[in-house]
Amino acid sequence: MFSHFSLVLINVIFIGGFVCIFYLFYLDNLTVPQILALPIFQVMSRFKENATEDTIVLPDITWMALTENGLSEFDKLYGPRVIFFIETSGTSRLNPRVVCAVESAAKTNPKAMVLLLLTHPVRMLKLESNRALIKVLANYTNVKVVTMDSTQILLESNYRSLVEQDKHKNSNSINVHTSDFLRNLMVLIFGGIYFDTDYVIVNDLSPLFEQQNFIPYSPSGDLIGNYAFGFRRQHPLLQLVVKKAAKHFDPKVYISGLIAYVKGVCEFYNLTHIQQARDAKKLGDVLVLNSTVLTPLDYPYFEIFYHEGKAYLAEQWIKSSLAVHLWNQMNLMRFNLKLEQNSTAPYAALARQFCPVTFANSGKLF
């Protein structure tokens, strides 16, 4: 028999649990399965975070990637056409150029859902430090910002040993490598299209959604690229790429993820050299895109994006490409070039046309 004290305690716990579920269901827009999947520390953090009026609490989609019910919920919320952008730096203050990539995808693809995925510890965004993003969210209903526990996702994948051995933490480019891991897993689990955050999408991507599976060939002519790709859910080639990336990961090699892609494609299709993929143009059900479709300008020439008086180049790329890769990482490592609002450079012309909300709210320099 329970004592009177035990009965009181059970009632308090029961009522408290009910209040927690009620609060999270109505105020945090979580479903009951999502609430039950949350660790207790996340539940408590959501109470704390929701207490502020100058922040946005981000939906956590970790559980969606790990359960069948989660996949069903993902499909209900985001639909069959999803474009992923992933930010793994851990910053909660997003660079306007990242927001520009997101807006351009939403503007040119109104029937697709554009997901900007941030990783823990980022679980909320401050309004005052994300003006451009807040404006974009207000103007586009097909943009969502979500968060995810990358460690938990990696532990439930082929990357488990890398996490358990802390091998990936020895990387000099941990954010890049984590992004490599997650981009593969997100498209593998959910299906859809992935783009690096230094893109501007300039045309409707419907042809790629209809094709479902594609990889781009790099402008240099001797590599495929992992900066943009698309696959249906659980595609066997992407499964192999994930295995290769986990098995052959080298924390000292910046392009370790790209090397895994090349090895995976060559092994899966029995190629002796990756150039055979370019020549074939299609491997099984995977389309090999000509470099101009997604990367009209190769990284050694990224400075051209900042050349004043050459906005006409943007018009040429819009006619011949679906998207333009700006190679922002190369710019950051070398010059960190900025653009003024009245700039006549190609990058400014693209931003002004395809991410107008972001560009107008990016401040004096973009």
C-alpha cells in the first residue's frame, strides 16, 4: 500500500508532467512524440528559453532523424521537396551571406521547403543580432530554421566510432568535417537537395527534384563536388559514401569528405577514374551535372564575384545555371572582401535580385 505522502508525491509528479506537456504543446509547437523524446535537460532549457521575448526557440528535429514516427512527422511538416543548408559553426549570429543563400532558394522555389539546420549548442536565436533572417522568415513561409544534436545523430550512424574515439575533434577543420558528415546523413535519412551556404540559387530547381539523384562535376574537370547534391531517401550510393567517409576519415585533410565521395562513386559504379563519371553524364539513376549548372565559376577565380562594373556576368550565369557557387570560404581565407549596397559587382547583382530582403537588411556592407 502507498503511504499518504507517496500518493501526494505521485499526484504532484503527474500534475507537473501534464503541465509540462501542455506548456510545450501549446507554446513551443511540439507534438506529443517530440515532447516525450526530449531529454529532461532540453525540457528545462525550453522553459528558460521561452521566458525571453527577444529570442526565437528553434524546433529540434533530432528525434525526427532517429525514429519512424519522426520521419512521418518530418514529411508532414516539410513536405516532399526539401532544400537543406547546414551551419555547424555554433554561432547564433548568422552571416547575411548565409541568409542570402536561404532566401534565394526560397524565392526561386516557392513550392519547396528550405531548411536552415543549425547544430547544438544553438537552440535559439536572438532577434536583435539576426535582423536579416527575421525579415526573411517574415516574408517567406517556406523557410524554416531548425536545430539538431549532431553528436547524437553521428552516434546513431556509421560515424559512431569517430565520435566515440573523439577522432573528429582532432580535426583542424572540425566545422567543415562535421558539415560533411551531416550533409550526407540529412539527405540519406530525409532525402532532398543539399547546398553549401555560399550559394545563390538563381532558378527553379524543379528539374533536379524530378530527377531526384544528382551529383555535380567540378569546373576543374577532375573531381565531383559535395558542395551540392541531391538523392532520394536511403539511396545506396549515398549509403556507400557515408561508409567510406567514416572508414577513411582523416582529420588532417580538409577535403576528406570530398575524397570519400570520389571513392564511393568510383567503387559503386566500378570506375577506374572519376573522369569517367563526367563522360558518362549519367550513372545508373544518378545524373552527373555539367559544371556550369551549379558552379559556373571555379574557386581560383572567386575574386571576379567582387569586381566592380561586371554585373553583366550575373545575367550570363542566370541564363546558363541553376545556382552560383560564390566560394566564400576562399574569400575569408584570403581577402575577406565586402560589398557596399551600391556595388556593381556580380555578387551584389545576384544578391540584389535573388535575396533582396537579406541584402537590404545586411547593413552598410554585405
